[in-house]
Amino acid sequence: MGFNKRFLNTESLKYQYDTGGALAVINYISKPDALISTDEFSGLFLSLPLKWHEGEPTEYSIKCIDELFWNYKHHWTDGKRNK
């Protein structure tokens, strides 16, 4: 039995979101045993308060992901917050 870790970066998270929406991102970050962020934007996903109900992510969890990506599209460039 191995230890599964996943390196998160802006590009991989954007790909998951663009191809499958918030649910794809939630599945992507909830499967491994450990997450390692490589930039500021991906670091925000490490402290998300994801919640589950009957084996499915709650609407609150989906909303958290959607809001992060809305903010990304409007306030970030190349994984860094615009000042």
C-alpha cells in the first residue's frame, strides 16, 4: 500500500475545472493522501472546507470551488494575485 501525493498547480486545476467543473476539481483534490501546492493560487485549495453528504460534495463545497475560479478569472495572472 503506497502513499499517494498530488502536486497542485494552477494549470492542472484550471484543466480539471474547464473539462469537468467544480465536481472534477473536488474529485481531483480529494483522492490523494497528500496535496502539495506549487503556486499561490493552488495553495488556496489546501485549506478549502470541503463537506460531504451521503458520499457527494455539498452545494457549499461546489460554491467554494466556483468562487475561487471566478476570482481567478478576474484577479489573477499566471498563478499570482494581481496587485
